[in-house]
Amino acid sequence: MSSHCVDTPAVNDTPVHQHTPRFGKVVVFGVGLIGGSFALALKAAGEVGEVVGFGRRLGSLTQALELGILDRAGFNVGQEVSNADLVLIATPVGKTAEIMARIAPCLGAQTVVTDAGSTKGDVVAAARAHFGDRLGQFVPAHPIAGAENSGALAARADLYRQKQVVLTPLPENTLANIARVRAAWECCGALIKELAPAEHDRIFAAVSHLPHLLSFALVHELARREDQALFFSFAASGFRDFTRIAASHPVMWRDICLANQAALIDELDRYREQLDELRAVLQRGDGARLEATFEAARAARRAWAESRAPE
């Protein structure tokens, strides 16, 4: 965790001055796994004075209040956003534009907005459409952390610890606004990287969005067979590991796939070429080529695994 988020302990009984949170008021739209964990992490770091939450369902807000994620549930968007230090949009990406339209007229001069969307091209386009001359107050971001489970009950304060958060700053952003968003995620324990929005979408279409699409597709294909129960009864660890992400939230992943449609279709076409190549290898019984493909994939997978920090 970044050192500027840790209080200095007392030395030789010298009194410690009352710590002033870096963020006096944070407003979160979407209080489930992503938004809830963000709030809990800032609270655990002692870097937020008050967290106000907005959600689609009263039950979700009530649950978030009971779990200590929120200090208050918000009802008046203009009132809450106008004096907020930071606003996080942590809803499915399909709802981002709607929220931007609601908050844009209410932004205070000091308010910085960020998001947690898995796609950035569509989010940036929505921001340009709705924020106008306040576009510089929006700094796009994408935390690379999550789980199959969703909702406030899944939120935890350590979700972002040692996990990457990608910022995709805009030319209109000031260094101060970028620094504020960076600091918020660093206080959650995250490791910050930066990419251009288009580069972000191209990369994550390949390493995140395509794997989810493939996992959903395999389970769906088996589930619609007449003898699906027989197949599932013999599924073991390989099936479990490959299809774990098919348990992810359908609405969220529908929105992600549609939002990153062009880049995802390009990656899907590349994958189909690989499948066609493997099919031809199998048809001609070319064991040497099959083994070479598997060996190259294994080496790349092992190198990636060894380069990663321990979970």
C-alpha cells in the first residue's frame, strides 16, 4: 500500500495528531462487489470521511448500510454529488452513460469522477457526450479484480490489494485530477498502470472478454444437449477450472461484450483461426504439430504464471 495512506505511529509517547482523511466525501454508484470493496478499502485505510451510495434497489442499499459499506444511502443526486470529493461509477457499463447524464449538471468544481468499467472506448465516448466542458473532471479507470460472486455481500476491503488498476487518462485531465484518482486506488492497495483507452480495449478483449465468452459458450453448448446431465456428472477439475468464469454476472458480461464489440469480434476471429488450424492438425493426425502447439502454449502459460505476484 502506498506510504502516504498510512498514519505515522506515536514515538516516545508523542501524541499523534488526528488524521484527516484524504477524501472527505465519496459517492459510489453501484454498491456491489466493485463499488462496495472500494468503499471498504478506503474506510480500512482511514482515507474517507463519509461514503454515500446510490443503487437500483433499496434492498441492496439497505444491505450495504448493514454491512458498513455505506454511511448513508443517497436519494438526491445533485445534493450528494455537488460537494463530493470523488465519485465512483461502479455499475455495469451499460448503465454508465445514464449515470453520467444525471451527475454532469451537478458536479462541484472540486469533484473528480472515475469509473470501474471493463471497457473504456464506450465510457470515454459517453463522458465526452455528457460532461462537456467538465470532461477534465472525469478520469477513466478499470480495476483488474473481481470474483464470480456479486453484490454487497461479496465486497471485501482487500479485494484490490496488490491487484492492478488501469487508468486511461484523457488529454483534458489535469495532473491533479489524475493524481487524485491514482491516490484513491493506491489507498485501496492497488498497483497503478496507464494505457490509452483504445489500447486498453484491444488488450482486454483478448485476455479477459474472450475467455469469458468462450467459457459461457462451452457451458451453454453442453447445457442444451438432451443428455446434459450425463456430461455434467463426469465433469471434473479441468471443466471446473475452464468454466469458473461462466458463473459471472450475465448482465454485466452482456454489457461488456456489446461495449467492446469490435475488438472482441477481432479476437474471436483470431481464435477461430486457431481452432481451424487445430482441427486440420487433428484431421491429418499430425501429432508432432499438435505437441509443438501444446508445448508452446505451456511455456507461455508458465512464463506468465511465474511473472505474477503471489495471490
